[in-house]
Amino acid sequence: MNSNLQSTYEQSGSAPLVRHRVLRNTYWLLALSMIPTVLGAFVGVQTQLSLPGGFFGMMIFLAVAFGFIFAIEKTKNSGVGVAVLMGFTFFMGLMLTPILTRTLGFANGGSLIMTAFGGTAAILAVMASVATVTKRDFSGMGKWLLAGVVVLLLASVANIFLGMSVLSIVISVMAIAIFSAFILYDVQRIVNGGETNYITATLSIYLSVYNIFANLLALLGIGGGSRE
């Protein structure tokens, strides 16, 4: 929606209705995006998909992921954008194969996955609720959160070579905190009318939810995995 159209809505008193519709569509599309994610993860685990690791594997992942994100942004104003988003979430499900396979190797692997899922859902619900009802302005968090993501990426690259378990824990804890704050930031942008495209909004929140789940599962595997 361009600025002129948005201004027309605001002048006609329809802006709250538009924001409500964007938020509603975002939540529906976010829920729908979980289906190809789960399907991708299932296919990856069942086929024992082998993914390249290390620095080379990370670069391939980032290249494909940013390619999808670029395509989603280019098609976000049409139904094609939804299809591309679904393809991206299937790809992200495939990328969960290594951590899911490792977790399922534990005797309590299934319960760890469900705990991570429940914890992620709880974080999403709390952050989204706070963003919806609070009067506090979180718009100033954006630049700091982006800086945090850059730090996370650099730390992750460094740990590929260092292989420090303590650093892995620190990275996961930081990731959970940063992406939880991103949910707060992104949902409030919708509520305040700063984001009017539900495909873009869904992509932003999906990435946060995905990273929270993956890092929470990693922490649970480190602290609660049982081989017995």
C-alpha cells in the first residue's frame, strides 16, 4: 500500500480497520507457513538429508535464504508472494534437519522438540500481546536489533572455527532474546500502521519464530538431552 492510499484510509477513519486486517492476515499466514515448515523438516529427517556444514554450508544457506527473501519482497503485492513465502518456509524446514536429527538421537528427543515448540509459542503469544496492548513505543529498537543480528552472525561465523560450546550457548541465549524483541517490534509496527503488507509482516515474524525455536531447541539439547 503506497503512502497516498494509506493517507486516504487514515483520512476516512478506516486506518484502524486496515491495521486490524493486516494483523489478522499476518497471523493466518504465519500459521499457514508452519505447514510447509513441518513438511520440510519431516522430509529432511525421513530422507536423512545431508547438508553441507561449516563456513561453506553457512554461505550457501545465506545465499539461498536471501534469494528467497528478495523474491518475496519483489512479489509481496500479489498472490505469487504467498507461494514464494511457502517455498521459503519449506526450505527453512529442510534446514532444521541437522538439529532435529541430533535431538531425536536423544532418548527424550521428542519431548525436547515439543518443549521447544511450546516455549516458542509462549514467547510469540506474550510478545505479540504486549505489542498489541502496550502504549510504550518500541520503534527505536529497530537499529539496535539489527546491530544485534550482525553481532550474532559474526559470532556464529567465528564459532564455526572456534567450536566453543560455551560460545554456542551464549549465541543461542542472545538469539532468543533478540528475536523475541523483534516480535515485539514487528507486531507493534503493524498495530501502529508502520507495516501495511501482510506478506512482509509474516516473513519478519516467521524469521523470529524460526530462530527462537531453533536456538531454544539447541539449548534444550545441551542442557536436557538424555542418551539413556
